[in-house]
Amino acid sequence: MSKRMWRNFDFLLLVATILLIAIGIALVYSATISTEESTEWTERSFFRQITFGTSGLLILLLASAIDYQILGMASWLLYASAIGTLGLVAIMGQSGYGAQSWLSLRRSVQPSELVKILLILFLAKYLADHEEQRHELRWLLFSAVLMVPPILLIYRQPDLGTALVLAAIWLGMVFAAGIRVQHLGLLGIAAGAAVPAIWFSLKDYMQERILVFVNHFLNPASAASVMDYNTRQALTSIGSGGLFGKGFMHGTQSQLYFLRVRHTDYIFSVLSEELGFVGSIGLLVLFLVLLWRILRVAHMARDSFGQLIACGVGTMIFFQSFINIGVNMGLLPVTGLTLPLVSYGGSSLWATLLGIGLVESVALRHKKLEFGD
């Protein structure tokens, strides 16, 4: 790569990414330090998150250096790899947090996180190659059929949250590719008709989460249950933070372990309690900057493939952030989705940074360089 090409690197996107990772590391430290005092220092969650973050930034830079067009030439291989990896998880995956979604290498990894990026690349290439057929219903239906196997494999782990992310990625990308409004309406009708079948296919605990959410939403004063314990504690954390919060590492709900899974699913509640409304708004502003820069790259992309890669990554980050924060605020039922770049977890962090690296690859090549540059 030429030095001139690196001038197109989106440094503001990188800065927003680094700041979100740094905030995540600080919050993971605050949320776990009181319960990991006997753990070896190098095995503590915050130290591992630092390792995930620094190595993930290297992944970002490496991905940005690779011409995304080269990856497009292997799109069907990427799709087959995604299906094969999920099949491997179904056969010999390890269970964790109630789902068989992990593979044990040197450490446990969650392949479904990488699969999201592989499918963004595949779907972006497929939609770009069929750009002329974007107004045809059969084009839309076939793209949906291609997404069914990975969604079902992830749903059967069971991991409803990640399956919903894949569905959202598909919807966001076909919309960006130019889906007709009437086709979107037909899609909505079909989805509505499938609701009963989907409901009865849900695991008992999934149905109970939804029912508890509806009951709590309609009647906030109802008696607490085991299923809505975390939601109530999260709301207490957010509400008690006030304008400026109780101070870093001074949140009672997190420090006294009232708030469970606080370094993953409910890390936004930790932030809200310790840094208050101002801190929460600051985090949201960083996410808005991140999404703005990603959409800017999509707008500048020199081809549909690059544009759709950026739209796919942006959809993934937006949807996961929206769902996670909505769950923390009691506005959505619990799904188990983490907050991108902020929540603890190596697989999720690496996958998100890989996606941002691909966006940077599109930004670096948003216009053709002159011969000899």
C-alpha cells in the first residue's frame, strides 16, 4: 500500500473506537475487581480485556490493509466456512451461559461472532453482484433463503440474540441495496404470519422472559420474580446514578454484587450508576460518532460491495447497542446481547474490530489511485 492511500484512513473512526474500548476496560475493572481479588492478576477480567483490546486493534489495522475486493472473490468460500464452523459447534461445541455456542481452542471462543462478519462480507458481495435485480422479489427471497441455515444453526444453540442480529444485518443490507417498499410490506406480513410458529419454537425460558417483560412493562409495580431480577436491579442502578453518578468504583449495585452479569450484559447500568446521566450521554455520543463515520464511509465507497460492507457493520453495531441499552433500561426483553466494544468478551470484541477494520479498508480505497502512486 502507498503512503498516499493511508491518508484516507478514518482516524476519527479509530479514535471513537479506542475511546469506547478504554471505557469498557475501565468499567470491566470497576465491575469485577471486588470479586476477583484472589484471582491471578493476568487472569483478571480487566487485564484480559486489555489484551483483547490491544490485539483487536492489530486485527483492525491488518484488516484495513487488506483490499476488501480480494475477500469478495472468496465470498462463497466465506459462506461455506460460516456454515461449516457453526456445524462444528453443533457437533462438538462446549456449553456456556446456557448455550452450546463455544469451541475450545487454547481458550474458549464463540464462533458465531466471527460468523456475523463472514456473512456481512458474503451478503455484501452477493447483493452487489445482483444489483440489477434488486427490485425483483425473487432476488430478495433468495438472499433470505441463504441466511436461513446460519440463523437456524445459531438459534438451535440456543442463541436467540445472535440469531436476531443476523436477521437485522440481512434486513439492513437489503434495505441499503434498494429493496422495494412493497416488498418490505410483504416481508412484514410474512413475518407477522410466522409469529405463532416462532413463539411455539422458543425455549420455555425464552417465552418466560418475554412474558415477564410484558407483565413488568404493563404493570411496573407487580411483584418481583427471579426472571426479572436483573432488569429491576439494572433500573435501580440507572436511576440511582442521577446527573453525575456516584463516582467511579462507587456504585453500590455493582460493587455489592446486586447487579449480576454486570461486566457483560449490564455494563451500561454500571456506567449509568457510577458516571450518571452525563456519562451515559457521553457514551451514546461516542456510539453516534462511530456510526456516523461508518455511514460516511458507506456514502464515499466507490462500489456497491464496499458500501454494503460498511452498512452491514453499521447495522450490526447499531442493532446490538440498541438492544443492549434497551434491555438495561427495561424497554426490551432480555436477549443476552452485549454492548459492542464495551462489554467484556474477546470473541465479540475481536469480531467488532475486524468489522471496523473492513470499513477502514473501504475508506482507504474509496477512490482509485492514479497510476504510479
